[in-house]
Amino acid sequence: GLTWDNIGAPTQAQSSAISSDGKYITLGGADSSNRICVSSDYGATWNITGPISTPPSIVYSFIFDMSSDGRYQVAAATNGGANSYIYISNDYGNTWIRKTSSGARAWNSVSMSSDGKYIVASVSSGNIYISFNYGEAWKSIATSKAWTSVKINSNGKYVVAVADADYIYISKTDEQIDGNLYIDTAFLSLSGAAPLSLPNNPLIYRDWE
């Protein structure tokens, strides 16, 4: 970070993600074409892609994350409109698939594990959602709060979330039972607050349909 170069990406960028080796970069902005720019050569050249086709008057802003090798990428639309879904790419950001299973929400944070399998996303004044299968299916793991940020660690076992004027919450792997991994969905406050009140079984299978 001692020196910087202007890489001249061809779109307005409000969010970005980069692979662990720096080779793959994804940038997104908020323009009428909903353009996403991807680079596979350390930012030397750029290709324009887009996850959705909308009327020019509709503008979506995206937030991003990607797997360590850049193959799997996630783009979450933040405006909360009718097409404000989570979008997944499994080809280094060249094409995107809308995941209606995520629901159309005002996403404000998204994070992906190193292998791309586990994804967690939060909604401001809403819930936190997690996917255990590359974004194919989603499940709520926390009740409504003014969530501002959520992160998942490299192997998908730990999640940390922050709420506005609130506490820091963590969720961690409980144990391995009968070959199935479980995750403890009772977010524990690092500041001593009581765990969140969560629906259904306090344990969720890590791999589910």
C-alpha cells in the first residue's frame, strides 16, 4: 500500500472484491446499466458484465465478495427493490445468476468463505441469512436487528456480526455429530448480552436441502 496506480476501471465503483493472489478483481457501481467490471490480470484490463437487465431508470448498487481463488463470487443488491436479490458467479465474475431463494431485500453486507461454499449476508433492520451450498438455498440465522456488517471466516465455521448501537455477535461450530457438521445459531454477545431469540431448532445442519 505504499504506492498506488490508477487502474481506470470503466464504471462507477462503490464496492470491490479481490482474490487472495490479487489476480481477480471485481468492481461494481450504481449506474443505469447495472454494470459490473471484472479483471483477471491484476487490473490491467477489464471486462464489463452485469447480473440483471432492468429499465435504464432503475439503478442497483452492489456489494461483493469472492472465494480466495476468485472463481466463486457473490454480488448483493443493496437498494431493496423488486430485483434486489443475491447474485452468484461461478466463472470468475463473467456471468451471474440471480438467486431468488435469497429473497429481494436491502442487503447491506455479504461475506463468502474461501472455497465459496458458505455465504452469509445481512439486511439492515432485518435478519442475517446464510447459505451452505454456494448460494443455492438460504436460511435465516438471526432475528431482526440494525445489522451493519457480517463476516464469515475462511472455512465457514465462524460468523461475526455487528449491529448499530448494539453488541458484537458470534456464531461458531458446535460439534460434529454422525458425520454432519452443525452450527450453533445462538449468536453470543461478546459484551455479555443474552443470546438472540432464534426460531426453530437451535442447531442447523451445515449441509441441507
